Amino acid sequence: MQMTKKSGLSWTGYLGLGLGIVLIVYLFSQLDLKRSADLISSIGFLSAFIVLPFLALHLLETLAWSRVFPRSIITIPFFKLLKIQVIAETVSMTLPAGVAIGEPLRPFLCSRFIGVPLPSGVASVAVRKLMLGVAQGLYTIIGSIAGFSLLQVVSVRILGFEGLGYLMVGAGIVVFLLFLFFLLLLLNGKAAQNVHKFLMLVPIKRVKRWLLVKESGFLDTDEELKSYRGSYTNRLLPVLVIYLLAWSTLAIESYVILRLLGIDISFLQVFTIDIALTMLRSLFFFIPSGLGVQDLGYLAFFQAVGMHDVLAYGGAFVLLRRLKEVLWYSFGYSIMFFSGVHLRDVEGVSKGGS
């Protein structure tokens, strides 16, 4: 089973990576790279501000995550959790099919660095992921309604018909309700047990033996999730607000870059564009960091809103965003290796070795 799972993940992940490389090569063939480089060099030391929104994103996500641990975990060292957040996010966004590895890596690292029992770590990661999805849905709804008229205008120029505004509002509602449903299902106190029963239907003796050995872990996870009962609304509403702020840092980052490049664009325009492309990036989750897909999407939107010299200014914007990611993910891997976490540990987690 593990070999099949690994090969399936590898096939999907490397296909996504290959598609992303093809798209980014095509993108670079279209850009005015010399003019883009000149625009980037003109920013000078102010380009340091570009990395700050991403730092704010990690800080906010860590704060939100620290608030969704079960009640049995009394104290969570913030900076140790921040380290885990940076490492897991780096793995999720850079490796082929990285999300399938980065999320299971979180409870493994929580156990290793903070001493959080695996059932508690798994419960926190499950709630965290679903809350992040609920927040993205709500964020999309808010942004799509606020920028509805712009989405409709851009829709005509990109798609040839007025419909993008409705599509984005609809997508936000679907994502919000879907993740909210799974969140409520998770918190009913029997989610892990039901998953265990479902997996026991797999007609492979080796799998069933492993599940029987791990059954107590599933039950312990359910016990941890029961701690949310009764008061989880009061606990999770502030988390939802924090995650909404975290999502907004993506639009703030785009706005900072565009303003540094001297582009006269309103925050509402950037906010609306970023919401649409964040959703697009989510659809292409199998491509590491949305490589190529999101970049081409930005150029299409910039052209639709009438940006001057889009191949130069849009190219500079895309290059700066990707350079920021290279710096942050290099930093993430540095923290990872200096913390004694190696790729073999990541591989072990992806195989279920943790």
C-alpha cells in the first residue's frame, strides 16, 4: 500500500512540477526581461519591504494555529511553533505534491520539538486546515462582493462574457460551506473513529494489521477533538478573524510590490485580483507554489485592467514575487536543516512512518 501511495503521489507531484516548469518557461519567453530587470533594480533598498507581508502571514498563521490545540495542551511555545510553521509551509510549497507531505509533517514536528502527543498534534492540524479553508471561502466571498464590478469588467476582457463575479462569489460560498461542513463533522467526536472503520474495509491484511496497531491513536485523536465541544464557537471565531487577516497579507504583498514599481493601482483592484488568483492557485494545488499558473494569471488580469507596458511591469512584479519566495523558502530549508530535520524525515512522514 505504501509503495502504491508513494508512486501515486510522485506521479501527480512530478506531473504538476513539469507542468509548472513548462508554464514558467513560456511566461519568460513572453516577458520583456531586460526592462523588468531595470525596473526591479530601480527600487533599491526599498525592495526589503517586500518580504514583510510574508513574515506577517507566518506570524498570523502561527498565532491562529496556537489557538486550535486541544485543551489538554496548556502552553505552546510560540517561536518553536513558528519554526514548525515555516518548515512545514516550505515543504508544502516546494516539493512535488508537497501539501500531502507538509501537513502530516506538522504533528510529527510538534511531537519532536514541543513534546505534543501525536493525537493532540493531529487534532490541531486537522482543525487548523479546515479553519483555513473556511476563512478562504469567507475571504473570497467578501472580496468578490467588494470587487464584483471589476470582476465583471475583467471577465469580459479575459473570458468574453460577464460571469467571473458570479463565479467567484459562488466559488467562495461552496468553499466556505464545504469546509464548514467538514469542520462540524470533525468536531462531532467520532471523526477519527469513522475514518478508522472506513479504512478497515480495505481488503489488505498488512493494512488491517497496521490499523489495528494504530487504533488507539485514532481513538485518542477523537478524545482530543471532543475538547472543542460546547465552547468551540467562542474559541474558533477569533481564529477565523486571524486567518482572514492572514489571507489579506497576500493582497498587501501584491499591492506593496506594485506601488514600489510605480504602478498607479488601487488596493481594491489588487485585492480583487489577488482573491481570484488565490482561488485559481488552490485549484492547481498539485503544482508547487502555483508555478506558472498564478504568474500567467496576474499578467492576464493586469492586461485586462489596462496596466501600461504589462510585459515589463507585470514581468517585474512576477519576478519580485518569485524572488521573495526563493528567499523565504531558502530560509525555511536552512531552519529545517539546522533544526536537525532532514528530507529522510519528510519521506518517512509521507510513508506514514511517523
